[in-house]
Amino acid sequence: MTQITITRKDLEAMSALAKKHGTKKFFMAKDEGAYVGVTGGKDETFENHICYFKGMNPKINDDAWDNARHAFGGDDFGEHFDMDIIHKLVADPLTTKMVIKVGRSSISISSYARKAPAAPKAAPKKAAPKATTSKSTIGQIATRAIQNGMKNEDIISLVKSVYPNAKTSNASINWYRSQLNKKA
């Protein structure tokens, strides 16, 4: 089974290029080498982002054609996949890479993610009065997320997942950051 690993950096570049040009598909192809990529634009605006299978980049490997032929057979081919696969992976801040495995009669796409940061250990709490709710405030959510090293846009998404009508912005999160810095 032949495989290619596409890093988060490459996934982000492919997603950005596709969004810029409205590209709906990414592809895997074999010709002079073997690769996965995204293209967009025409003539002067044409751009692409290509990731080669190991040993199958004809620009840097004289055996690329032979390696690709050995791995995939003699005929050239191209397969297209829905670009939303990559957009969704990039939208998840924990995604680290995508792996495409190619067998004789199958193609599989897998993704890998780093572990989510552990929630900070809180001091034992006193029993809350019965009239209060267990839902965290926006400030508590933002503060914990900052302490866990999350980026502003991810914190805003987290807050809005709990409070859909919240008007939390970058400025709000930066204010919470400044309050934490004052305490430090």
C-alpha cells in the first residue's frame, strides 16, 4: 500500500487556494510522478499547491517516473475528491495531518489530531447554592481557554457554541488576556 502524508501547513495552503479560486475538488494524480494537489485560476492567475508522494517528485528525484509506475502501474490517472474534506480538517484546530493510502483497489483518507489541552485543575469548590446554574460564564470559558493556549478565533467559536447569541470578539478575548496578565 502506497501512502502520502499531508501536513497541516499544506492542508491550510490547499484550503486557502481553493477558497481563493472557488475550487470544489482536490485531486490525486500519476503521470511523470505521483502527487496530491489543488489548482485554481486561469492563465495569469493560475496557481497550484502540489504535495508529492515520497520519491515521486520528478523535480528532485530522477527515479520518480519509475517509482510512480512501480507503486501505481503504467497508466496515468487522476482521481478527484470533495474539497470540503480539507476545509473541515483545517477548521479543526487540533488536526495535524491527513494521510491518503492507495491500495490495488481502494483509496482511504484518514486524519490525525493532537490531543485537546486538558482542562485546568480547579481547586475544590464549595457547594453552590441550589438556585444557581452549572453553566460557565463567558468570562470563565474564555479564561480557561486562554490558559489552555487556544487562539482567539477558537475561543470565540467555543464561547458561541455555549452562548450562540454572544457578541464576543477579538477585543473581548484580548481583554480577558490582559486581566490574566495583570494577575500573573
